[in-house]
Amino acid sequence: MVVARQGALRRGCTTALEILAVTGLYYGSAKLGLLQELVRNQVTPLWPPTGIAVAGLLLRGPRLWPGIAFGALLANLDLGPSFAALFLIVVGNTLAPLCSYGLLQVAGFRAGLDRLYDVLVLIFLGAFAGMLISATAGSGTLVLSGALATDRFWPTWWVWWTGDAMGVLVVTPVLLVLSTAHPPRNVPASRWLEAVLLVVAIACVGLVETGATPLLFLGFPLLIWAAFRFRLAGAAPCALAVSTFAIYNAARGAGPFRTHGLLTDMITLQAFNTSSALTALLVAAAVSERERSQREIARACGHLAELVSRLSDTGSQPALPAVDGYGAQLHPPSGSRSAPAPRGPSELELPGRTGATRPAIRPCRVSGRGPPRCRG
């Protein structure tokens, strides 16, 4: 009894610490996301807390939902136009990750993201479908409270939805990778050099992308490089970096975001961010699937080679049982119960009829004229 009580107390303390950690990460990432706000100091093109919330639910379960709610409350406490509006926004921000988590669980999502199926499920169910709740609840609340004009609903809704979805697309994979990260062992120096070169190339592309020249597409070769050579561990951080550079450009109105309105800029930005995330995650998952198939083929070939080696050493080969024309085994293996002696052709039973026998098969001779002549 005492041991069970101590175990329950330990689990309760662990859950409380996890909830506090989620609350702190949610609030801190929200403050970072609000640095690039576009609408009413509250709506940003990338909302990292949604990625943190979905990753926390996938890794530790739905018991962390109070941490999401507290983090959303702290993040929006100074932004809500009224207490009722603040409550509705917090409810929407809490329900959206829970909805995404439920959809992913129903779909059989695996946190390893080593299958194309898992990537597609995360994109369309975890990001696009689940975040409809927070965007609709938040934008609708701002309009109903009078804090936002009615004609601004759809631009705000688009920015809110794509920002929350991008948080899931670019932040959740990074956290899932970090949850399974371990110190590399026996890594050759050439591999370390390649990783350093990739980081330097991403930094140089970031400097070019944030300039006046619209060269956002330069990040795609690096995403493919990272996905092919470093799988999800390299693709997810690179996708986050490339998306961050594009968001910085959009917030400054530089590059391709210079002369367009808010809605057009957000469509352009989120189309680019979605394309970069899709490219990185899909290529990484495809390469992981190919490597897994190669390992399975190599393992099967190894088993087959071992079997052939054993047969060669013994000088024997497996014997196939002899059967008659009806599929019955003629010589049962030793030690087994002997089968009844085969009966004559006149005593063969008809299938499905007990006691019925086949007629005896008699040899017949067919001539050109007259009926066939049969013996006996």
C-alpha cells in the first residue's frame, strides 16, 4: 500500500513538472513568435507554441493539456480585448492541439516520421485540419468583440491558420527528432565536415534570402541535401531555418513581399513555407523507407545464404513428400500414424457422400465404327 502510494505521488510530481515545462515553453515560444506579428500584435505567420503543444501531446500524452491551456492564457493575457474573448481564444488554442493529437492517434501516426504515411498524416491532419479550430475561434472572437473589423476576418483567419499550421509543420518534427537524439558514435571526420558545410551553406542562404533580391528558392537544394544525407535529423532543422528566413523577409516587407497586400503576402509566404517543409519531410521519409527496405532485403538474403550453407555442409536437401493423383501422401513420415492402405479403384469413395464409391475404371477401346468396347 505504501509502495503504491509512493508510486502515485512520484507520477503526480512528474506530471506536474511536465505541465510546468510545457507552460514555460509555450509562453517563451509565443513571445518569440510575436516578434514577427502582422495583425493586431497578436497574429503571426509562424506560431511555434502549436508545434510545442502537438509534440508534447505525442510524446507524453493528453495529460499535458493543462500546460497548453496555462501557456495560452499567459501568452494572450495582455492581448485579449476582454475576459470573455480571452477565454474563447484560450479554449481554441487548447482544443486545436488536442484535436490534432486525436486525429493523429486515430490515423496510426508514428513519431519516428520514417514513413511517407506519417509525414502526410502530420501535414494534412495534424497541421491543416487540427488548426482550423484555433484560427476560427480566434478570428471569430476578435470580430465579435469589435477588436477587428469584419472585412479583416478572412485575411486574419488565413494568417492565424497558416501560422498555427506552420508551427506544427516546422517545429513539431524538430522536437520529435530531439526526443530521440543521442550522441553520435564512430562518425567519420568526413561526416562531421559535411554537417559543418551544410550549416554554413544554410547561413549563407539566409543572408541572401533576407536581402533585397528575391532568392528564396536557393534553400531547396540544401533541404534536399540535408534530407538525403542526414534524414529527418537534418531535414527538420533546415526546414525550420529556411522558413524563419522567409518569415523575416515577409515581416520587413522585403524581397517578394514588398509591393503586395497582407493576404497576397501571406499566401506567397505560406506557400513557400509549406513547399519547403513538404520537400524536406517527404524526401527524408522516402530515403528512410528505402533504407529500411534495403535492410530487410539484406537480412532475408543472409538467412537464405545461411540455409544454403547448412544444406551444403550436410550434403542433403529437403525431401518433398510423395503424393498420389488425389493429393494424398503415399509414404507418411516415420513416427506418425500410418494412413489406411489405399483401396482399389472400385472402392474409392465419392467426395461428400458417405459410403458412396466411385465406379471401377475399366479400360476401353474406341474404334472408328460402333460404340467403344470395354473389358469386364
